Amino acid sequence: MQITDFAVVKNEQIARDVFELQLSIVNYQLSIAPGQFVNLQIDGFYLRRPISICGWDGETLTLIYKIVGQGTARLAQYEAGETINALVGLGNGYTPVQAERPLLLGGGVGVPPLYYLAKELAKAGQKPIAVLGFKCADESFYEDHFRALCETVVMTEDGSHGQEGFVTHAMPGINYDAIYACGPEAMLRAIYEQAKELPPGHTQLSFERRMGCGFGACMVCSCKTVTGYKRICKEGPVLTKEEIIWT
């Protein structure tokens, strides 16, 4: 974990209530893996806001967030040139496994970390397939970004764009040998039920939980696993299928 200031490069709306935030830092060595997140200090708010990492090229950090409350509404007001403080390199991230056709399943704001992962998997010679799930067409984003990297399917709950249904509805028609997912817990549980035949470690699910500190001190985001309690912000947010206990 590292703490540093970033300069806002841009902060633009890309879908209904969804923004792309690009932050820049120069001459600072950061190691950031797909599936990790940052914790942003937003002016006027005591608790930081955890945001999944969508991209990192060594100088520019890309985050995608949705306005869901007062904190993210204030974040949307930041303009280019302003400074924002961040805790960086939080969480365990995904652990890529040997697979020819990994399946990436994202729901809503669970889509961004999978874009960073798709880029890394493609670099490693794998051929990922991405299934992106949204409530409706107005909330969809990054479809073109994924299509530039890999085979991509878009699902919307109301059928206003792509195919109608949830990401799990697309799974039976796809040949895959690993799963990486991020999204609401109900979505992750439905994925879990369809992934029982995959080898150990080949189903990795990223969980969303309310967090206080974001680095394991407050224990607010703890959840029970087969090996005891784990902190989603520290030992997670990514858990393998084999360690999950559904409550």
C-alpha cells in the first residue's frame, strides 16, 4: 500500500451517472495489478471511497465510478488540474491461471477491473471472452474498448442493448476454461452455481463490500471463508470458488 497525490487529467461522464476519471503521476514507482483498487480522499468527506482500477500504464491511472451518493457526486465535480489523494495498491487482485479461453463476467461498475485484466491476459497470449452486463443501454460503457481486445458480449436486463438478460444467461453458449468476475453478490452467486466443474483456482470472484479504512485495520468488510474470516479489502476483494461460504 502506498499513499500519494494524483493530478486529475480528465473526469468525464461516459454513461448515465457513470464517469471515467484519469489521474496522473510522474516519477513515482507503483505496482498495480488487475483487480486491485484505490481509496480516494474526497474533499469534505472523512471516509475514503474505494474505486476499482480500470487501467494503469505507469503514469496514468484510469478509474470508472458511478454516482451513488454524496461522496461520488462530489467526486464528479473534480476538474482537470486539481489534486486528489489516494491509497494505492489495495487488495489482492486476480491471480491469472493457465487458460486458453478465460471468461470475464462483469456487472455494472464491476466491468472496469476486467478491462485491465483483459489487457494483461491478451498480452500473455490468452484469448479472453468478455460478457458485460448492464441494466439498460443508457448505463452501458466500454463496449468498444473490450471489442478491441477480445470477443465481447453485451447483456442488458431490459433488452435495450445487446442481448436481453443477465451475464449468466450467456454462459451456457460459451466455451471457457476459467472465470474471472466482478459485480453484485447475487450475480457472483449465480456464476458460482454454473462454475462447479472448473478446476480449483480457475473461478475467481471479486466481491463488493462497505469499507471503513480500506487496508484491513477496521475489520468492517470481513467475511467468513472456509479458512476463517477474511477482510475483503486486504485478503480480498478476489476470492476463489473453493474458499467461499455463502450466507
